[in-house]
Amino acid sequence: MLVVGVDEAGYGPLLGPLVVAGSAFRVPHPAGPAGDVVPDADAAGSRVRRALCGRGRGEPRLRVDDSKRVYSRGGLDALERPILALLSARGDAWPAAFDDLLVRVGVDPGARRGREWYAGEPPRFPLRHGPEEIDDEARDLRVRLEREDVEFVALTAEVVTEDRLNALFAESGNKSDTLFDLSATVLARLAAAAQPGESVLAVMDRQGGRKRYQGPLSRRFPEFFPWTLAESATSSRYRLDRADGAWHVEFRVGGDASAPQVALASMLAKYLREVFMGLWNEWFATLCPDVRPTAGYTQDGRRWLDESRPARAAAGIADDVLVRTR
């Protein structure tokens, strides 16, 4: 069975990109109480967690958790290590430059070339770890993946810069619909790796206050017939049927904390957004050196816009290429 997790970083801020990311693993079919009808998402997640994080007792392990928690305690170091180790776990060379990483996760590096504030180069890559550290982590990870009978399939992401995001908002007319469509795109990209007849088990973090997803799933995936399995305050679960295999899709409150495949997606999304915002702040520091950097969230973003306005006006940079409309 193909196990997929999808999450985002940067949905709420006023400035900077939205990043939606996903991860996929192949595991033995985790039969639930209803047999093949409802696979056990928690059992599948536990197997993936053991492969990524180990079984304790002092064995080498990676930290995979809610990206906000990981970042607050360990910064970019803690986000970068599992991402690069996993990308190297199949024996592939680890990405030697930031654009190499973007390509490896399905992002066109041209996405950052369209605006000069994203077009610079990080001072080094990896940003926080040496190649030897990544190689050691990847070797240990390969051992655990094999032991737990887990195959790493893919990491992927969509990096949506402000101008494209505003265009998507205008097209959909609804911020939550835009996020759903981007998340569904990442889901579809990962699910395309399923083998003929293989089922897909996807967990996605609950998106805002929305509890019902059968309609959006039906519109986004018209080739499937969607069934609602359960809709509650904490989880919304669906089965999507078609001739070549079923998808089970769950939207879960706190999915990035309870499902490691979602946590890993969350960490990739957060890592990419932080690197993009680092490039942003570095570029704008040359334009308005007296203005403090920003993470782009609403209150501080407004402060940054106010303080940088004279320098941006002199450079001909209008608000509508920087500021999100929703």
C-alpha cells in the first residue's frame, strides 16, 4: 500500500510563499477491523515512524514531528537533517545545491527566478550539516527502512509565490479552496507512484474549519466515486473508488503531530519556506538595511511593509507584487 502525507507551511502569513508538500512510502497493507475496506492508518503510520525514528534503546534516530515544534527547538538544522537523509537513503547523492533540492522535490527552480528577492544563492548547501553527517544519517536510515519493510517513494512540494498565489485566489474566489486544490495536486502527484492495483492511504492535516470534503474530492477527482466513511470533529475519512485501485483519504486534526508521513511533509514545507524567506530578507536588507527582517506573518508583515515603504517606492516595487490579497 502507498502511504501518503500532505501538509502546508505559510497559509496564514501576509508575505512570502505558500508551500504545500507531501511524502510517500510503501508499506505492507495495514488491514483494519473491516479488512481491506478500511485500512488502519495508525498502523501504517506506526511502521513509518519506526523506520524514520527508530525503536528507542539508544539506536540512531531522526526527529520527525510537527514542523513548528521541530523548528522552535532545533531551527533549520532539525528540519534539514531528515529531509536530506531521506533523499539520500536510496543511494542517491544528496542535493549539492538548493536548486538541486528543489528539482529533487519536483519544484522548478524558475519559481524563485521570477522575483529578484528569491533569486539569490544560499551561502552554502546543506545549510546546517556537512555531507559526512548526511551520509551517516542516510546509512542508518536505510537499515531501519529495510528492517521495518518500508520503502521510501518520494518527497514533493509546490512552492507558490505571492503573484501566483494571488492569481489562484482570484480564480477560486476562496482561500480555503485554493489550499485544497494545491493539496490535491500534491496528493495526485504522489499517488501516481502507486503500482497497478495498489491502494493509496493518504492523511492530510485538517484544513481550517472545513469538516466535509466529499464534494471537493468529487470535483477534483471526477474519475473516482467518493464514499464518506466518517466525518467528526477530529477526522473526516473518505474512500475513492475506481477500477485500478481505491484511495482512502483522511483529513485529520493535528495530522502533523500524529502521522509521521504528514509530519515529514510539514517539515519539508517549513524548510522550503524558511529558505525562501531567508533569501527574501537577505535581498531586502540591501535595499532597506535599516528595516528589521520579517517572517511575513500578519502583524510583523504590516510593520515591515510600513518601514520599507519609502525604499520600495524608490525602487518601484509595488505592494501588489509582495502582499497577498487573502
